[in-house]
Amino acid sequence: MIRKIVEINEELCNGCGACANACHEGAIAMINGKAKLIKDDYCDGFGDCLPACPTNAISIIEREAVEYDEVSVKKRMETKKNTLNIGEGNMHMCPGSMARALERNEADNSQSVAEQLNSVHSKSRLMQWPVQIKLVPIKAPYFENANLLIAADCTAYAYANFHEDFIKNHITLVGCPKLDEGDYSEKLGQIISNNNIKSIKIVRMEVPCCGGLEHAAVEAMRNSGKMIPWQVVTITCDGKIKED
């Protein structure tokens, strides 16, 4: 049948992932750093993804395509939602993704003063596990009254003092909108809705693809209906904080 459907210009696509986050049907996925329409029958042709694209790489065209399959889409999105909602009590959970709080003692009395001074710059400030957005439960004790850090994977490698300046006193969530498949905004929105989050700090790289992470976090706050203090910090590729 001839019908309206999404078309993606891969030459214009910068790999930010914003369209995949905006697609409510899960018809768009990030593959090898580019947005792709994964199945014709997942796309309803309404174009909710168009406004999210910063490079105008997406358009609606009319062409031969199979009919939109609403039933299959709903079933797929429900399966995806259940996967995102894995939490405590799931007997089949991967042991490595089990949620746990991590205690950090500011002083270690077993060390000498010199040893403490020598190790202060390499001390981990991580307060919980897991940290990947896809793996964290949507509700956990450590989220209560938490200052939430939502960071792009690369930021911790680019910025030398990441633990002290960003992770310290924060619950940390990390992800890569360019390489990870899926919609962060839904999972982040559930975390914000189901917990009392005090503040949100978004740390991203200056590269365009990191815009997908910022977009997902802002969209999650908007969908939750909660007014939470938030800020965005951009890290340059040479490891500095970019001034506005």
C-alpha cells in the first residue's frame, strides 16, 4: 500500500539519538551511530520525531510500505517497558545489575596520614550500583532525596576530576545516546516520578550526539510534571568545562 512514512537522510543525521527518544512506537533505532527506521510497520507516519531532529534529517514521504501494525507495536513497547522496569525481587536478574548502595567513609583509620594524603585524589565517590541507565531500577532507597547526576559515558574519561566534581554526593546514571538503543526519557521519567529527587545535573560532551542525552533528561522532567532544579554542564573534548 502507498502511505505516509518516515524517511531519514543519513548524510544529515549527526547521531544525536533525539529522534529515537521522540518516537513513541520504537520505530527508530541508533545503529552504527546513525538513526534508522527499523521496520516499516512500526512507523505510524505521524512524524513525532521530526521536531526533535536538530539537523532536519527526517521527513515524511509517501511510498509503498506495509500497513502500520498497532497491535505489534503495543506488544513490543510493553515488552520493552517490562525490561526497563526490572528491579528488586526479579529472580532472573543478572547478579551484576543488582541494586546496591555503596558506603564511603571519609576517613580510613587503618591508613597513616601520609597514605591518606597520597590516596585522596584517587578515592572513588560512587554511591550506588549499577550506574547504567538501562540497568538501574526505577525505584531504590538510594534515590530518596537524591541529587541525581545524568552523565554521558565519555565525560568521565574526558574530565580528570570527575569523581570529586560531579559524582561526589550524587546518585550517578550514565549512558550514551549515540551507541545505546532505546529511549532514555521513558526510564528517566519513571525514576523521577517514582522517587523524591532533589536536583538533577546533566553532564554531556560538547559533541552533537550528546544532545540526545540532554533532550531525554529534559523530556523526562517535563513528562514527570515535577519542578526539579536542574542544570547542564558541557565538557569539551580536551577535558575542560565549557563556558556558556
